[in-house]
Amino acid sequence: MAQEIAVVGSPEFTTGFRLAGVRRFETVTDDRKDDELDAAVESVLGDEDVGIVVMNDADLDHLSRNVRNAVETSIEPTVVTLGGGGSSGLREQIKRAIGIDLMSDDSENEGD
């Protein structure tokens, strides 16, 4: 069975993914973000049909410590955050998900 992509975030963030055909989403309004975001993230992390969770990078700041830790250490589903300032976060997410750093230079690994 193919695993689904789930999107968690504001209506503005999830709309584009809905239009692209993503069927699993948790919409969290900005005025209730602190109350609803933890539950929404826990819901998709606990769903066995979800393989990838997409979130806005800025929403990580609104998660409780325990849920944020679960997001940062989750391998399956893999949590991908978008909207951050650099690519290092995505690099770390890919490295955590597959276990190797695909973007490393051989010179970086010579001392290993």
C-alpha cells in the first residue's frame, strides 16, 4: 500500500497542496495555532498511512517541546519543513531519513 503525504499548517499553506492532489491535511488557524498545532502534528505522526509530513518551518516554534522532539527525531513518517531560510535544514532531514549525507564532499569525510 502506498503511503500518503500529509500537510499540516495554515489554510494558506495547505491550499496549494490540496490543489496539487494531497488528500491528507490538518488545517490550523493562526489565531488557534498554539492550541491546535500539537494535536494536528500528533495526529499525522500517529497515522500509519502517512509516509511524509510537510509543515511550514515557522510552525516548529509553536510546538510544545515533546511534539517538537518527536518531529525532529521522526524517521517514519519523515517530516519535511518548508519556508526556512537555508537548505541546511532540508539536508539534515534527508540525512536523518536515509542515513547518509548525499550532499557531502569526499573531502568532508576523509577524516572519518
